Amino acid sequence: MSHPLNRTTCEEAFRRLDDFLDRRLSQTEMRMIEEHLEICAACTREFTFEASVLTGIRRKLRQLSVPPDLLARIAAEIRAAGNSDSS
Amino acid sequence: MLEESPTAPPRSAPEPKAARPPAEFEALFAAVATTAFGIAVRLTRNQADAEDLVQEAALLAFRAFASFEPGTNFRAWFFKILTNCYFSKRRREKSRPVTSDLDDTPDLYLYARSGEAGFPTQGLDPAAQLLDQLGTERVVAAIDRLPEEYRVVSTLYFMEDLSYEEIAQVLGCPIGTVRSRLHRGRKMLQKALWQVAQEDGIISHHTTSTGE
């Protein structure tokens, strides 16, 4: 029933949630969390939900495209600047 | 005049030498243009200002292109110029007062609220059901509610999988600052998303009353 000393607790896992999702932990710590998630359904739900939020936000934000005339305007301006700089 | 602009690119803004052809710059710029525009929209909060910002940053970057080392990270280099441009413009304007009720957002905010409201909290992509009901512009609206320092970091993070190191490079701040702002910004964003969902009527009334 008690946590073995070498076993990651829910609190320790939770403290590393953001870093885990961003893969900012050392290999050892990543493995520790993964092992914890294998045996802890509650933490797995929380971690999966947080990952899903991040993925969902990214998915939404990347649906924007550049106005086509903006690129043309910038290209024209850069070429004009290049010409004036070299003359 | 652009040469006198305070929106100086990183390190030094060399005199325009035009040592390299516009086509070389354009090729590199084209690869980051979509993301740059997306970031600019998020920063400026409107499309017209975003277009101006990207255009100004592009010209400034081109003029400083001689200082860019080929083979290094053009994306981070350009985004730094873009954000410098933005901050410089902001300084020229009156600062908007920051009013945020997001500061005290508890951990796992959306998880807890979703559970209360009967949205899924389990499965392969449990947040999708809630987020898919919010249009892109509403997610943008949620990001807009973050205090600026969190909004900028979150924008860079969500738009293009920039690493913490790249974000630190872009913003000229320590990696630890990026990390703490990002972690806190994510919590705030969850609450902001919930507020937006409430305003859109996605969350039913009885849960609205518990949703702060």
C-alpha cells in the first residue's frame, strides 16, 4: 500500500506535468513519469487531458493563412530596397 | 525613417550593405511568413496591424540581413526582429492597462470544469469536444485576454513549436523565464478558454454559475 521510496508519487508526477509534456525532463525523469503513468489511471487521465488541450489549441491556431497580397507587397518592397541599396 | 527606427534587430543593425541578393532573403522569409503572420495577428490583435508589422519587420530584417549568419536559425532571428518591432510600436503607443482575473487560475482548470459540465475528460483526445466547438477566432480571443508577457510567450509556443531556447532567444530573456511564463500562461489560457466557452453559450447555465 505504501509507496516504495523509488516510486514516483502522484504529487511528484504532477509537479513535472508541464515539463513532461514539453519533454523538458531528463531521460531518467521522463522514464519515471512514464512508469508512474503506467500504473496510475488518475494521473494518466490528467496528463492526457492536458496534452489534448495543448494539441487542440495548436490545431486551432494554425488554421490561419497569410493574405496573398502581403507576400507580394513585401517582395516588391524588398526588391526595391535591394535596388536602392546597391545603387 | 526605417534606418532610424528603434526596432533594431538583435545585436547590431549594420548599415545597409545589400551584400546579399534579395532572392536569398525572400526564400528564407517565405518559409517563415505564415507563422510570422500568425504570430503578428496574435500580438497586434488585428489583421491590418499584423500585416503592417510583418511588412515592417521584413524590411528591417532585409536591411540587417548582412548580420545574419547563414546556416544559423533564421526563424528565431526573424521572430526576434518581429517581436522587437512589436514591442517598439507598443512603447510608442499608450500602454493598455492590464486587467486580468486570470492570475489565480488553479491547476487543471479545464479538466475540472469539463468534468463538472459533463464534457469528456477521458479518451484519446478528451479536450477536443470542447475546443472543437470554439472557432479559431474564439481561441485567439482567449489568448488575447492573457496579460501581454504571457500572451507573447504563449503565441510563440503555440504557433510553431518553438523550443524554450528559441523563445528565449527571440525574447532575449532567460530560459527559466520562458518556462515559468509558459506554464503560468497555459493555466491562464485554460480559464480564458472556459470564459469564452461560457460567453458563447457552449457551457450550460447551471455550470456557468460555478464557473467563476
